[in-house]
Amino acid sequence: EFQSADSGAAKFVPAQCSSLRKGGHVLIKNRPCKIVDMSTSKTGKHGHAKVKFTAVDIFNGTKHEMLESSTHNVSIPNVTRSEWQLLDIGDEDYLSLMDENGTTREDLQLPESDLGEKIRADFEADENINIIVLAAIKREQVMDYKKQAQ
């Protein structure tokens, strides 16, 4: 008798602060963020150098800051980017999507933003569209799209 488990892909992994770089990802206040700036202070009289991170939430664009000792571990979110062909926009703006293997899904909604309006306009103009989906920590969101060459 075994317990069921997910795919085994970790939602995040630990990494030492000093190993992180601008453009990488870090978990701040349980939010997956992309590092836009970081600076390291000198070691103080009693201790360790500090690393100050300035990062932007990958899903909503909000800015977050974190100050941590350079020798401490922080969590790095496992961020994946996937591309799906848009088949249809259904009821309540759910997207009907298919990947290159023919796997379909209908669990993501059209974004309520300019991006969503652009996707709908191009789809209704009979453009072939690929949707770019970003996933991290059990959350997925439509981040962008591109038109396929005809």
C-alpha cells in the first residue's frame, strides 16, 4: 500500500544567497520572483555579508525586496515555460489549448487584461496563435502569445 504522490518535480529548491544572480528566480514572501537587482554589503563587525534582493513577482509584476545573510539558503522556485496552440476560446473565456504532443487542456482562462483582448482579437481574425504559459508553485498563468507563421 503506497501513498499517491505528484510527479516528484520539486516546487522549489534551496540555494545559497551568494550564488544567485540578476535575472534568476527567488521565492520572496512565498511568491516566485525574478531578480532585477541585487547588492552585497561588506561583512560587519560581528558577522556576515548581507545580500539585498530587488525582485518582481513573475505573475503580477509587483516589486518585492529581501535582505538575507549571504551564507543563508533561500528557496528558488521551479519556473517552467510552455507553449500551447490555441484551438478555441470557450465559455467563461476558458482557453482550449494543445501542446506539440497532441495533449489538450481547458483549465486556463483568457487573461483579464490588454493581453487577453489582443489574444481574442487575433484569434477572431483567424490567426494561428501559440499561448505561452508560465508555471511555478502550483500556479499557471498565460503570460504572452505569438502568432504562428502561416
